[in-house]
Amino acid sequence: MAKLIYSMFTSLDGYAESEGGIGTGADDPEVHTFVNDLFRSVGTYLYGRRMYETMVYWETAHTVPDQPPQILQYARDWQAAEKIVYSTTLESVSSTKTTLERTFDPDAVRKLKAEAEHDLTVDGPTLAGQAIAAGLVDEYHLFVTTSVVGGGKRFFPDGVRLDLELVKDHVFGCGLIYAHYRTR
């Protein structure tokens, strides 16, 4: 059975999205290489519309001149994976290996996890909140920036209690902290 992983960059005060951004670190070569290695084996990405519209950049990132190796590697890995986009407003998808679903169905995701050979990720705090509330998320990978932003969309949804076990942590040279938790 594959795991469902929720991973995002988050501010020090727990926000995955904010009006002014959540801080730096994602563009650091050391961090990007770490993320590449960590998620290379992911077979399927689950996205909401907004996260998909951000991530579809990776469909053509390899065509931008003078990309560093870690960017080219992430583009290759992203293109190789399946993508499922959940949206009631998106008319079509513009990347290969991508399916558009109108609603998030927890039972369908349970079945997908049971049948998948490779892990899945759920990306974006809104969609992840639905997966967390449905008890589907097995692991949490937080990349905590050094910024306090004071508001926005929280990494964890309100009203859900989780008891987690710390599996691994790492501090990068840029100050960003990686924390990997498993659901107990």
C-alpha cells in the first residue's frame, strides 16, 4: 500500500499561504536538491486548481535556458508522475499524465493508495485539509521558513487533532528546517 504524503513550505507561524509569501528557502539549491531526492519516487500528485496552476510550470521548465541541474531534475521527475487535479472551475488541464476530477472523493483516494506502487502526495492546504479530515494522510513533510507572516492559509486545518511521531529533521544552511512526521 502506498502512503499519502502532505508536504509544503510553511512559515514559522504555520501558514502555507499568505498574501506576501511565506519566506525564502524553496529556491535554495541545497533545499531544492533535497526535495528532489525526497520526492523522486512519488507516482501521483493530487492537486487543487490553484496548486496545479502553480505546479504546471514544471511541464515546460526544462525549456527555459540556463536552468540549473536541480531544476531540470525536478522537471523530469514531475513530468514522469501522474497528476490528478480536483476542480469544479478548471475547464481542462495542460500537462501530460494529468486527470481532471470534479470532486475530491476520499474513497477513490483510499482505493488509489491501496493499488498504487508508488507514494502519492496531496499538495495545497485546502485539498490537504480535506484529505487530513478524511484520515487519508500518512506522513507530513514540513519545510519551515524563518519568516513569521501573521496570517493566511494554515498548513494544518482547524478542528482536526493529530498525534504525530517525528521521523526525521534537518536544518539547512539557509536556516530552513525540514521536519518529517508520521501519523501515529
